Amino acid sequence: MTTQRKSISHSFQLLASVLALIIGVFFTSLGVAILAEWIVLPEDDAPMLKIFGGLLIIYGLFRLFRLYFKIKGNKNEEDSV
């Protein structure tokens, strides 16, 4: 029964990692699209939109770095066991 629980736990961790990757790439690419002016608003409020795009890039990179270090930590734990 413990192997089944480990398998289910591993599946949920894999799903969470894939979702974190998708979210990180989405926010980073959305921020780049806003800064590159591929996405514009009818009301030309450029300074606030550029700040928002920059924040999206920072948040997306933060999510990707968290995912990287989580995977790296999990790999180190598996190697030590």
C-alpha cells in the first residue's frame, strides 16, 4: 500500500511541476509580449502597462526558478536515499 501512495504522491508532484512550468512560461511570455507591444490596449496607458509587463516577467521567472530548485532538491533527496 505504501508503494501505491508513493506512486499517487509522485503523480501529484509531477502534475504540480508541469502546471508550475506552464504558469511560469505563460506569465513570462505575456510580460515579454506586453513590453514588445504585441499586446496593446485601446486606452494608450503605456507607462502602467509597461510596469505591469515587467512585473509579469519577474513573477514568471520567479515561478520558473522555484520550479528549478524544487526539482533539483527532489533529485538530491532521491540520490541520497
